[in-house]
Amino acid sequence: MTNAISLTGVTKQFNGTLAVDDLSLAVPSGSIYGFIGPNGSGKTTTLRMIMHILLPDRGEVEVLGSRDTAAARDKVGYLPEERGLYKKMTIRRLLRYYGRLKGEATSRLDASIEDWMRRMELPGLLDRQIETLSKGMSQKVQFVAAVVSNPSLLILDEPFSGLDPVNAQVLKDAVLEMRRRGATVVFSTHDMATAERMCDRIFMIFRGRKVLDGSLESIQNQYGADTVRIRTAGGAAALADMPDVEAVNDFGQLQEVRVAGDPQVFLARLSARTAVYHFEVTRPSLQDIFVRIAKP
Amino acid sequence: MPKTLIVAQSEFTTLVKTKAFLVSLILMPIVMGGSIMLVRATKDATDSKDRTFAVVDYTGVIAEPLKAVAGLYNSSTPSALDGVLPRKGPRFIPVEIRPDGRDANALRLELSNRVRRGELFAFVELPAEILDPAAGASIRYYSDHPSYNALPQWLRAMVNAVVLNERFRQASVDRALVVRLTKQAPIDERGLFEAASDGGVKPAEEVSVARAIGIPLAALVLMYMTIMTSAPQLLNSVIEEKMSRISEVLVGSITPFELMMGKLIGGAAASTLLSVIYIAGGLLVAQYWGGYASAITPAIVGWFLLFLILSLFIFGSLFVAIGAACNDLKDSQNMMTPVMLLVMIPVFTAGSVMRAPDSTLATALSLVPTAAPFLMLLRISLQPGPPMWQIVLSVLLMAGTACAVVWAGGKIFRTGLLMQGKSATFAEMARWVMAK
């Protein structure tokens, strides 16, 4: 399988602060790749280097088989973290403009614009001015701008942030549609559940360095089955001062507990303290892994 | 279509559809024309209040003739007395106050108080020595309206005319004869003779102030206004794109240099369109009002457009770079001031260039690339115009400067466009330019 993106030893500094440190990464063609990491960890800088918006201080960036990432620009769709739309333009003019900058002819663009506006559940709005749109509508228009030229690689920086569940679902369907059309999709997100459900592979960056890279299963395997999900009569209070409890994630009715030793020994000790209604040995969730890595 | 031209097309369309463009196109000539007409209409009509003033005549012979002259002036009756002006403003009404041996200072205080009470507008003293040319005596004018100069000017002309009459009378000289004999010959200013197509000699044309000065001045004003309205629009456009993060989307599709060039080309095209419309309107007005359309030659129009485009690339690059380096309009306005001065300083020196367009100073200033669009254009519009080598040199210097400024502006634009937080300083911008 070829790689849509290949980063080798990429480093980027801003005024002496290391934003990305010796990063190597390979994104297989046709995959959906999730970028996760705390705020300020280097996600957006990495995406901007892939987009050739920023140049690395060291290392190589190869996009769609070309080391001159500028040459691949026309085949790459990009949705930035902060949306950039001309308030005074109509949607039609804006989408035509962005599409033409990707090298598409207006005649081909018009059909694509109509198609994507329908998929985004925004039919009949093409002649509306951008400033009259709601936040969700604007975000969907920004997504259409990224895909209207039918890119081979789609880079989305926090695409689902701020969307209500209905609009988020519309956008997720659109991302999956792009994958069905053969595009590689890379998106950054803080929503671990979305990353778990949608991504073939997940990459986590922390303080500029790669800390996770692989499928969800392989990542979870690295952390073993040290997590138990319990429901007890005593709730979280029953876990107080238990020697083999390393961390508790309390959901009220349910607790996720990371245990230090054998889960069966922990179950025996817990049963001695309180009535146990539910006990499940499980692998840590992506959310749990994220917190383990990023928690100070 | 190259991406630069796609950006230029979008920029042009956006600019010509803005209210600012339409206001410039339609309202500005109306406002300017209306202002000129208003100034003309109100220049003499606004002030019609009578000005009553006291005349303290220590000669005993000036006050009466002065009252007679004032009567002629106030009734707009033509006078044989040279120096009597046609009335344009209010009536001037002299009231004679005889000194009758009173203390001069006491009389002055009394008259000053009458002026303060509004009974008089001013008072004037005519000393006895005024009739003696060797005495060097002055007409003394007292008023609490120091900014009002119509009455003192009128008095200087009228009192001197009456005083001269009296001096001639006392010397038993016929003043009318002196006036007739000392009448000066007027100067008839004309251009040069030319060979006519029929082999004869084409007579020299009369020099017209409108043609000689009006057209160069209009070209200068049009250049100034076009640059001052167009270049800051580019800055606003860049800041809007930067603040709303549109820049990041655009540089995902196009290089920052292509983006900047597209903006400059689009801005220059919109400004050129605006200027062409104004020039066409100017031609119509010049032809209608004085048949001066032939004075706006294709060469002047051509040089104007070339200088305009080059200057828009120079000033536009500077404004675009400032826009990219700033994070809000307030910061950009502070940084714009030095660039604005570069535009304004040549206009301040235009007067000296007009008076002596061939002087060393005018030549040197008009070769400075940021001043050339104003001053070289002015010299070209003023007959006979500068030597061709100077025009070509100024164009080459401007083109070279435009390339250098576009290159430097491009480096600032590329770095500044994605920077957030505080605006850059000039020192930081210089470092961006020098960086590899």
C-alpha cells in the first residue's frame, strides 16, 4: 500500500520553542487517519506543514508521492481549524473561487457544488450571503469548499468541533463518502469517541513528539487489560483507600478503574467491601489512554 | 487561468462592487464639483452686512472725497478715479469724526468703546503728514476683527487714490494726463509658432491658465486621490482575510506570493478603471467648458496610467505587507503613517515644481521613485515637459523599486500572514525581509 503522506524526521520551531520534534509518520492511501493530542501539542503545525503552509526546519514531507508539497496542493482539500469565509460573498461565488484556486473549471465545479450542497442538507442556499448563515451552516459550507474539487487527500483540522449532533452526523457521513470515493482523510479531533469509531489508524502527538501511532486495537494492546468497569452498591466511595487502585474514572452509576495487579484479586477485595452488580475486565479506552499520557 | 489571475479577478470584482468604489465613482466628482461651485457662489454673497467705520481726518481734505468714493462704490457706479473697485461684498459707510482739537488718545478710547458696543465696525486715522510723500506716514486702522481684511484692503486702495489726487492737485499737475501717459502696456502671453501643413506658419496660441496649470494640477490630484483610496483598500482586504482566517485557506491552494500579486493586479486594475472613467469625464468637461480636451494628450494619459500602475505596485506592496504584519486595523493605522507621508510629501513640494519645473530640485525630486508618479507626471503635463531621458529614467527607477518592494513585501506577507498575537514591528519586518 502506498502512502498518501510520509513525514521523515520533521522538526519545526517557533521563536526557539519546539513545536514539532523529529516527527516521522506514514499515512496509508485510502485510510482515515485521526490526529489526537492536547491543545498546543503540534497537531495544527503538522497539518500546516503537510499543506505546505509552513515549511519544516528539518526533515522531509512527502504528499501524494511528491516531495514538492506545493505541486500536490491542487489534489489536497483543507479545512482549517478556524473557519475562513468571506462574509460578503454568496456561497456560490465563494465555492467557485475556492474551487478554481484548486485548478477546477467552473463548468465542472457547478455540478460538484450542487451535489455537495445537497449532501450537506443546504439545498437552495447557493445565492445566500455567507454572513447570513448560522455557525453550523458556515462550517458545512467550509467543508464543501474543501471537497468541491474532489481531492485525493482531505485534511480536516477539528472538523466536528462546535457542531450539534445532527450536523456532526451529516459531516461524518460526508467524510465516509470521501473515503468511499478513494480519498485519504486525515483529521484532528479532541473527540476520542469519534476517533475510535471512524479512524483506521490513530496518531497522537504530545509536546511535539509522536507518542501513539497505529490501529486502535494495537494501541489498546500496548496498554493491556488493566481496566475494569464496575457497578457497585457503594459507588466510587467504596474504592477509597484500596491499595491496587491506580486511577478511577467516575461516571456516577459506573466506574472505570485502572488496577495495578490481578483484576480477580481486586474483585475479591471489592466484593468484601460492597455488593458488586457488574464487573467487566476491559482494555483502556482511547480517552483513558489520552488522559494517561497527557495528564500532568 | 493562472491562479494569480483568478485572485486578481476576484479582487477586482470585489473592489468594483464595493460601496467605496461606487462612492468614489459617482459621489466624489459631485462633491468636488459641488464644493467648487459652492465656494464660488458663496465667496461674495455670504457677507452683505454694512460696515460702518469712523474716519478721523487730520488732513481735513481726505474725508469728504473718501465719502464720495464710498458712495460710488456702494452704489456700484463706475468711477473715473483709478483704483475704485467694483463692489463684491458689503457696503462700506464712512462716518467723519472731526478731531476739533481733542486729545488724540481720549478720542481713540472713545471710538474704541463705540466699536466694542457695535456702533462702529472700525475706525481709521488719517494723519496730516499723509499728504507728504517724504513723511512716510501710515493710514492707521483700528478694529476688533483682525481676521477681516476686506475693509483695510479697500481703505488702502481708496485712501491712497484720494491722497494721490490731493498730492497732484497741490502740485498743480493734471492727474488724468499722468494716468494716461503712465498707462502700462499689457503682456500677451502666447506659445510658439509652428509650421502648418499647408507650408505656412501656424500662429502661436494664447496661453490659457486653465490649460497651462489646471490640467497638470488635475492630473496630480487624480493620481494622489487614486493612490490614497486604492492602496489602503488592499490593506483592509489583507487584514480582513487574516483576521477571519481566510488567508490560511487561500495559502492551502496558492503560494503567498501568488496571492499578493493577485491582490496587487486586481487592485491596480480597479484603480485604472476608476482613473480611466475620471479621465473620460475630465475630457468631456474640458471640451464642454473651454475646448481644452486637446490639451489632455494621449501621451499624458499614457504616462499617467503607467505611473499609476507602477505606483500602485510600490505603495500597494507596502500596504499589503503592513496588513499582513498587523493583527488589527488600529495597529495598521499607526504603521500606515510613514507610508502615507511618502505619498503626501511629493504633493507638498508640487508648488515649487510647478513654479520651476526645469530646476535642479524639481528634476531630482521627480526622479525619486516614490515621488515620480506625482512630480514627474506634473513636469510632463507642464509645457514644454522634461527631456525624454529623464522620463525614461524615472520609469526605470520606479520599475526597479516596484520589483524590490514587491519582493520584500512578498517576504513580509508570507511570514506575517499566518502570525497571530501581537502585530509585528518595523524591525521584525526588516528581519523577515533579510531572512533566507
